Amino acid sequence: MEKFIKIILKVLKWLGISIASILFLMFIIPILFPGTISQQVKIFANKHLAGKLDYKKTHLSFFRHFPSLTVSVDQLILKGSKPFQEDTLLAAREVAVGINLKNLIFDREVKIDEIYVTDANANVFVNSKGEANYNVYVSKPSQTPKDSTEEGASIKLDLIKFRNWNIKYNDHSARVLVDAKGLNYTGKGGFSKDIFDLQTDLEINKVDFALNRIYYAKQKSLRADLITRINTNALTFVLRKNELRINDLPLKFTGSLSILKDGYNLDINAASEKTTIRDMISVLPPQYLDWAKDTKIEGNSDLFFSLKGRFSEPKKLKPRLNARLLVKDGFVSNGKAPVPMNNLNMDLMVDLPSLDTEQMNLNLRNLSFDLGKNNNFRAVVRTKGLNEMMVNADVKGAVDLQTLDHALGLKNIDVRGLMDTNIKANGIFSLDKKLFPKTEGYLHLKDGWLKTKYYPNPIQNINLIANINNTDGTFKSLGVKLDPFSFDFEGNPVYVNADLHDFEDLLYKVKAKGVLNVGRIYKVFAKEGFDVSGLIMADLSLNGRQSYATTGQYSKLDNKGTLILKNIKATTSYLPKSFYIKEGNFQFENEKMWFRKFLATYGKSDFALNGYLLNTINYFIERKGTLHGKFGLNSNYILIDEFMALKDGDNADKSIEVEYAKVENPKSSGVVIIPKNLDVSLEAHAKKVEFKGLDLNHLQGLASVNMGQVYLKNTSFDIIGSRMNIDARYQDESPLTANYDIALKVLDFDVQRAYKEIDMVREMVTAAKNVKGIVSLDYKLKGDFDKNMKPIYPSLEGGGIVNLRDVEVKNLKMLSVIGDNVGANAFNNPDMKGVNIETVIKNNLIHVDKFTFKVSILRPSISGTTSFNGLLDLRVRIGLPPGGWIGFPVVVTGTHDKPKIKIFSKTGQGIVDALYNTKSNKVIRQERRAEKKSRVQQRKEKEAQEKKS
């Protein structure tokens, strides 16, 4: 026993010594090697990271991620790659890398085999051009000789651990958004190998997924157990074992993903088989989940989908999506329901080639349920295409909506009424070809009632008798009859009767009467807090045929009545703010819709319109209808800056193009976007119009909006104390670009005032700084606006005449230098009164035609080229008395600030003009001083550059 005790004591002794030694080494090694590790990690970061890296502290320890020896960096911030150098790609409380201890001790090399990132926010972004912010890792070129003195750290990963991540992936080119919060990830595998299996354990507390701004997942939890084979040479991922759970719904994935230079190649199959309807419901939006908790739901479901093909934005390629959802023998019942929903069955298939809705095939083989005796519903619908859609539909049912409401246990809505429908349709639907499926059917609703928790009063006495029929598959035989559609809301009844026939040339008879409080009825359907208000009062009788207005048969029309709007808020997807219609009194008289009184505001701008619209019936009937009209417009103040698409405003319903442009260009104003479906002329009068700080007073003239372009004709306004007359055209190309033409005439304006108050004068005519007096202008220009609605100078083309009617030019450097060299001080104050200067502008260069002026008894003449950036290449001839018939040449080069002259020389140094791409609205090459080459060489070089661009 004593020997046994001694053995035990010795074992404990050596065990204690070993543990103490290990602890001592774990304590001392970080002290012995901090310089080696810190230096080599910095070398690695500097060599391999393109984004700016910043952090507060570094640590070397065994105890942060025991038992690994780790280098930890606290409060790390990593900026993105070009062109996102100012945006944060990754911010983390701690980033740690595990060091291979054997290599550190024996080889004094830093080999990284583990990575830990904790409490991180990652913002991954791809803009509309496909440029990504995550390209921050710069691999070492294989041909670079090995640096034996500063090899730096190397990576041979076996473990990656992410804890408490928030990741936002926003891809504007693919229109995909993934927002994951509370992500925890563990990845194990031989990351340094060319081909390896990655074992993944993934958990996300909340994840959102949206495509084209439509959310297909919102605040869903995700669990994943994955094994993925990764080929780093080909950047290919093969899904071997991939088990996911979205909320309660299990999904299994197989397939592969390859990352290409211009996109992805996908071949993915997923299935959720032999699950329950309740599991399937768990992936619905959060607002439906509370309902599901208190509702008895039974039945089986299966989900299958695949995504195959290549995604490439430059090549306009997208993969094909197939999906199928099966629901069998469903049962839904709320605890208080007298009758449950029984026999719920659904079989839905979706095929979306190239993710293109125009090619979408939808096959609802069956949707059916019953709610007891005489309460059942059945639908079979099959469609193919969108703009030209093949339709085969059979919908039939008779449902007591109150019974349906109780069976489902709907909490936020109370609905009543008897609904009966029977519709059969078979054929092609196409607005362009005026085709409509052969159809026969009806929809009847009797004694309807609708109340929500958002508003205390219901919409009641809803009655609808709608009949539809089509006998030959064309618009001509289509007939729709509403007799009646009526309801009451807060004591105000609304009646609509409509009898419509021959949609190829619509024969219509419509009556509408009632008062509708838009703000209050909106609250019935939406949550409180939305700024929607206003009142609509209608008493209309419309009777006629669509073609009567377009063919001038106005006597056959019988359109009459009034429509009154008060305090209505209106938005458009291309403007940042809302229009507020304070009062709109519209009167219908046959072919015209008269604006008897129309007062509106937009931000700080105000408008009063009087006039009429034509083609209002066609506009509301036809998808591509255009509104024609003629108005008088009066305004006290119009601020054009407010209409620029990317300005801040209250409109949340922006187009996807505007939204993405705003995200990618947060400091830009954008340009003004013009509606494409208007053909309206305006006789405009505005007391003040402001554009980018420039005041235009007492504007009057003719304006028109036609097919997305604005025209001004015979328009005049006061500017810098003078009256300017212009003809102009403006057209937007995108939320970030626009083009324009302008012809302007202005008599007798003050040069110094123009130089001080107008940015364009300061930038285009820098010499105006040294000119005082009165000038007249007759000029034509065309060009492009940039993303801040400023002129892009290399895009300018045009020309005209500047008349120096009564001016004083003093100390113009170019002339002063000539005077200093020829001994004539009078060049500091030349006589240019009455001189006409004719110029042509193209590719950022101003070509000056020859003009002559007086300097004492001399008669200088100037011609040549100058640039907006100040380069000079001018020819001066100084004419000697008498009459200036005899003279000598002078060449002026250099810049406006530092001119250089050569006397008795005709050889200057040319300026190679700028190159501008009108398709991309980009300057490919700035203008520059030409090299001293022969004219043949210069011409060949220019032709080669133009061909390349």
C-alpha cells in the first residue's frame, strides 16, 4: 500500500510539474515571440489587403481561445476595395488568428491555421455595374521572387469560427438582398488545399431574403449542418450533405455553385418532403405566425425547387427556377369556429426560365377546400407568359365569408357576406394584340362587411354583381357589367354602375356617385401613422365609345359630371417628394376633362393649373395611353432642385432604379425625371424659378412635355439684371444622367455680375474675371448633365457669338505678357469695345475664330484654341501702323495663369482634345498638351485612340 501511495504521489508530482510547465510556457511564449508575430502579421496585411485596415490593440495569448496561441486584434475596421474605399466592409470587436506552435518554436515562422471573429458587422455590396466591395485580398503573383528577408505570415486554415455576426449582402446587379442577424458559424476543413471538404455548422437568429425588392423570407431563423466540397482552383462548391431548417421547415440541398469572373454558375436542388402544413406555415411572414399559434392546423405538405443555369449581368444571363408545392388533406380550425376548413388541397408548380416573368409558367393544378354544407371552393388555373399570357382557368365556389373568417380565426379583420363565383376562361390574354381568353362567368357578393382593427368603423352594405363574357377570344367580344357595385362608409354611400362592351373600341356606360374619405378608408386597410388624407367627391356620367374622341366625333360623346379632390397626397416613383392637391375641381364635358380649379404644392413649389386634358378615357383604358392637354400654369415659386430624383424626401415608394442609384450615390442629387406618358403644352408664368442657387425671375413662355422630354419655346426671364430669351430641350436618360439642347440670347448683361453669380460662366470663361462692362450673347449648346445635374464640359458641343458692347479689359495675363515682351504697356488695357468673338466648343476645347481689336496704334488679332482647364494654343498677329497691314506673329501657349509666348513664330503646341463616351456619359480621356510630333504622327495617334475608345 505504501509503494502504491508513493507511485501515486510521484505521478501527481510529475503531472503537477508538467501542468505548471505547460502553463509557464503558455505564459512565456507570448512574451518571447511578440515582435516576430506582430511584425509578420503586419507584413502579411500590407501585402495582401487592398482595403484600409485599422484597429486599436493587439494581443498574443493562449487564453482567449484556449488552447490555441492566438494573435487578437481589438476593434478592427476594414474598408472596402475600389470604388468603395470609404465604406466599411467589416467592423469587429475581435479578430483573432491561431498560430501553429510547432512552426513558431522550431522554424520561427508564423503559420495561421485558425481564424476567430467575434461581434462583427459585415456590409457586402455589389453595385449595379457588378463592382464589389469585398475584393480586398490581393494574392501574391506567382512570378514574384520569394523575399527571404520578409516572408511574412502564411495561411493554412483548419478552423473558422464566427460568433454573433450581422451580415448584410446587397447585390444591385442581381437585385438580391440578404440580411442576417445573430449569425454563428463554425467551419472545419483543410482550407489551404486545392480541393477539400468543408464541414459547416451554421445558425442564424433572423434572416431576410428579397429578390427585386420582394421579400420571400422575413425574420426567419436558420439552422444548417453542411458538408461542402470546395475546389479553390475552379472556385466550385459541391453540396454533399446540406441539411437546413428554416424556422420549423426542414430543407435538404444538393448540387453545386461555381463563381465565375462575371457571375455564378448554379445547379441546386432542394426539397422539403413529408412535412406538415404547420411546418410550411412557419416560413410565412411574422405577422401570420401569431395566428398559427392559436389555430389548429393539420395536414401534409411537400416542397421542391431547383435553380439551374448561369448568372452573368454583363452577358444578360440568368438561371432557371422550378418549384412545386403540394398540400394534402389540410384541416384548419380556430377554437371558436362552428365549422372548420376541411379538405384543403393544393398543387402548385412554377417554372421561371432565366428568372424572366415574361416566360413564367404557373400551374395551379388544384386549390380546394370546404366549409361544411353548401360552402366550398375549387380553382384550377394554368398560365404561360405575362404580356402574352396563355390562360386556362376554372374557378368555382360559394362561400359564407363570416364562416371562413371564423374557421381561419382571423384576428385583425372581420369580414361578412355571401360570395358566389363561377368563372371559366381559356385562351390568350394580350393587351398589345387585343386578345382575351374565351370567358364566361360571374362574381356576386351580397351584404358584404369589412372591418379591421386599424379603424373603428366598417365598410358595410357591400354589394357587387359582376358578369364577364367573351365568345371568340378577342377584345371585341369582351363584355363586363357591374350592376351594381355599392357600399357605405361612415354614412356616405358610394354607387358605381358600369356596362362595358367591345374593348377593341370600348363602348362604355358608367355612372359613379358618392363621397369617399381617402384618409379614413386607407386606415381601414393599413396601420396608423401613414400620411394619407383627403376627400374625393364624384358625380359622373360617362357614355360613349373610345374612338369618338380620337376620331373627332365629339357630338356622339355624352360625358358629364364633376370630380372634386381636396387635400389629396399623390406620389410618383421618380420624385422624392409628394404632391399635395389642395383643391382640384374637375369637370367632364364630352371629350375634355377641364381643370376648373387646381391648386397644388410640391415641397416649397406651388402650382395653379387651368386648362383641359384630352384622351382621359383612353389613358385609363390602355396600358400605353398618353394624356394630351393644354394648360395655363401660374406659380409664385418653383424650386427645380426639389425635383431631382435622388434628393431627400417623404416618398418611400421609389422605383428600383432610383432606390439603387440613391444607395450607390448617397451624396448626389440625381437629375429630374420626366413622365413618359404625357403630351401637354403649358403657357407658363412664374414669379421666381430657382435652380442650384441661380434665380430666374418673371419667367414666361411656352413649355411642353412630350414623351419624356421637356421643351421651352420663346421663353424669357430676368437673370443677373438682364432679360434672357431661350429655346431649350431636356431629356433624362437615367436617374443619374440627362441631355439637353439650348439656344440663348441675352442683351446687355454685366460681365462681373455674371462671373460672380453663375458657376458656368466662371468655369467656362475664366478670362471674364478681368473684364468689366456690358456684353451680349447669342449662343447654342448641347451636352449632358452629370449625377448632380451639373454640365459635363467635355460633352459640350456648340458655338456662337459674344459681343463686347461696352467693356474694359485690364491686366489679362495673356495680353500683359505680350505687352511686356513687345514693349507696349497698352496691352494691359486694350480697346475691345464693339468686338464680336465667335467660338466653337467641342470635346472640352474652345476654338476661337479670328477677331481684331485695338491696342493704342496697334491692331492685334487673335485666333486659336483654349480649353476649359486653361490650356492655351493661340495665334496672335500684331498689326503695325498704318492700318495694321504689316505685322508680326506671336504664339501663346502655356495656361491662362502662366502663359508662354514666342515672338516671330507661327508654330505653337497643339492641344489633344478630350474623348467623351456619350453612351456611358464618361470622360475617357481629359484634354492634354500635345507632344511635339509631326502632324502625320499626331493624326495617326488620334485615330488610334478614338478607335480604341
